Amino acid sequence: MPYIRIKAYPKDQATKKKVVEAINKAFVDNWGCAPEAINISIEEIAPEKWEDEVEKKEMQTLEDRMFVRNGKKRY
């Protein structure tokens, strides 16, 4: 606990490492969990597949769980 699953357009390894480190730190500092409890994965989705694979299948069906949607805070 927790398991953070990131779906995003492809990026270089250095960028992915920086993002994962920032998310990891945020969970340690704010969620209050131990570093060894954190699990983070990144799934790269090609831009041309984004709408069908992520937008329609996940984001629209999980609308009530979205804390930020299209850059707008929902909390």
C-alpha cells in the first residue's frame, strides 16, 4: 500500500525517474507511509491510442474519482 499506476504518453527514462521520485516523496511526506510500502508503475500509451484506451475506458467511467480532470481541480 499504496499502489500508484500512471498512464501517460511515452517519455525518456530520466523524466520517468524524476516523476516517480517526486510522487514517492509526496506519498512519504503527505500520506504518511513508509517508503518500502510504495509501489509505482508507469504504462506508456501512444498518443493515437489515448482516447480509446484511457479516456473512454477509464477516465470517463471513473469520473466520480477524478481529483483533477483536464487540469482543473475537483476538490
